Amino acid sequence: MPALFIGHGSPLQAIQPTPYTAAWQELARVLPRPRAILCISAHWYIRGTSVTAMPVPPTIHDFHGFPPAMYQCRYPAPGDPVLAQQVRELLQPTAVHAEHSEWGLDHGCWSVLTYMYPDAQIPVVQLSIDGTLPPTAHYGFGRRLAPLRDQGVLILGSGDVVHNLRRLQRMSGAPPLDWAARFNDFVRAAILSGDHAALIDYALHPDAALGAPTPEHYLPLLYVLGTQQEGEQATVPVDGIDMGSISMLCARLS
């Protein structure tokens, strides 16, 4: 399977289609259909590493102050306890908790999959991001999870490589802020050139303090890049900056 990083942007896209959601639909159309999906979402950022292991993961509405229609969204995909156990084994010696009740599919996952696979028939497992670990560890997790791609599992990272809600420009058609455009361009160029070292050490970039002031939306990219095989091409099928400070960049390995 290819591997994907999706810049998921605003949760509202789940009920308000945009050119970005149309691009996600097109990505799913041209990809082989996965047997299962392992999603690493920015919105399950905790202390420790956990994986959803329930047969039917609930839809999590992990946001506040949105229209009522957002809270009515459901993505009733089955889980995959066998895949969850395989993830635990691949990540050894890291202790990975099998989550049976406290989480499910959050909006970083379902707002994207609603467009990519609207039938919700493909099993989905989510892996948390341990906020206590450095970027090198998250990249290393991707390396260990890479064998799943040979088994038909789509490894899907969902975040935003530029994510600064404090600098959000809410007016329609707001242009990218200068630092947001520079940091997005840096990430794009490094993905295309295979410069994983620069992407792991992203915090050294002069625009990182504004472009990625907190790590949770950036780190899913490192899981996906960690699965890249020697000689495998990376492309950026979707790009753009929404509301001045949210990157919609997507990366595909295939």
C-alpha cells in the first residue's frame, strides 16, 4: 500500500466540502483499496502509546463550539483487534496499551475518511502520539510499522504541518502569512528531496516557532515518512494554506 499524510484542516470540512475534500476523494479513487487503515491523528496526543483495540470504535467528537450537525457525524467503521495486536508487537519493546473504551475514531481520522471511504467498511485502528517522546522516536515508530504496508494496510497520518490557531485569519480567502508559507515550503521541499533529517529536526527551522508552535499536528508526518522505502517516491498531491496559518499539504509515498 502507499502511505499518506493528510493535512486535515478545520473539522468543519466534514460537513462543508471544499476543494481539499474533493482532492481526498480523488486520492482514494486512485489508491488500491486497503484491507485496513492505521491512522495516527494529531488529536490523540497523550502520555504513553495506545492503540484502539475494540471491535467497533466509537466516533469521537473531540471539539467544542461547532454547529450541531458536527456532533451528529458518525463514522461506523469496524475496528481490527488483530491489527491492533500486531501494532503492539511491531512497536516492542515500547509498551503499547490496548484501548478498549476510552477512545475511538477522533475527527482527525473520521473527517478525512468520511470523504475517502464513505462506506465505512474498511477496518480502522488508531495509534496515539506519545507527547513525552522526541521526534526521532516517532519517526522510529514509523520505521517499525512499515511492514504493515506489505500486508495491505494504509498507514495514514492526519495533522497539519503548519498549525497556528492563534494567528488564524478568519476572513474569506485570507492569504498565507509569510512565515506559514516559508515553513510550508520548507516541509514540501524536504519531503520531495527525501531530507528526513531536516524534517525530524524541524524545530531548528527559523519559522518553526510560529509554523508548528506545538508538535501534535506535525508529528503524524514523521510516522508516514518513517515507512518510506529505499528508492520510493514521495509526492505532494495536495497543497495550500487555509485561513492564513493552517497547512493543507498532503504527502504520498508509493
